[in-house]
Amino acid sequence: GFRTATREFHRLVEEAIVAGKKSLEERDHLEVSNPGLPVNSPSYRHQVSIKTSARATNLARSAYIMEEATKQLLKKKSQPKTLNKSVGKGPKLPTDWLPTDECGEGPLPACPPSEYRSIDGSCNNLYKPSLWGVAMRPYRRQLDPHYADGVSMPRVSSDGSPLPSA
């Protein structure tokens, strides 16, 4: 009955997360084996000058795992795939494997009076200083997103062909 279905669901989720982690390992292997940019090139200097923070890298890696896990779960779903739709809000997934220090709300920032906006978006809204439009914070969409695969692929036209470039 219900317990069997719940156990089956948890098993599928765990398998999907394992598949997401495996996909990340494969991507890491490809990136390590791929030759880097020439050190004296403008592209290399640009890449070094805008280096991603360790916190952003950890969050991106976790997001990659969750995205791949979501795709894995959709592959196992028996309903036909629809174009330009969202998978919507699913059940709460286990997050015990996520970096714990990356997902917390943390203390509210001190918001001294200033004529300028803060660089990370905190204190831009004095009533909700750490919630709306702040970098490195989770957010909830107002409208469902529309993706070709329901997860992350760009939208396509109603006949399945690519949309024109903007």
C-alpha cells in the first residue's frame, strides 16, 4: 500500500541522486582531460579575473546534481513528454547530501542608510533585506518556467522546431 509506494519513491529518488552525482563526476573528468586555455591568451586572463567563488561553485555543483536527478526521474515517469512545459513543483527531496553551510538563511544583514544599492542585492528592500533579489539565496518562482524537456532545455516552438534567435 502506501508504505510500499513511499519506499519505492525514496528508492527512485536515491537512484536519481546517485545518477546525478555520477553525471557530475563524468563532467569533472571531461573538464580535467580537456586542454585549458593558453596562459597568455586574453580569454585566460578574462577567466582568471572573474573567478567564481567557492560558495557559488559548491551551489552550482549541487544544482547540477539536482537537475540531472530530476531528468533521471522524468525518464522513469510513464507519462508522455510534453513540449514547452514545466515539471512543476515536485515533492521535497532529501537534502542530507547537500553542503549544509550553503543553504541556510543566515542572520539578517545590518542595513545602514545608503544612497546606493548593495552589490549582492541585500538591503535593497529594507522590509525584506535578505529575501528578495539577493545573490546566493534560493527563490521561488511566481510562474512555472517553460522548458522543452520540462527541466532545463530552452523552449521550442509548438511544432518542436527551435525558436528564432532574438
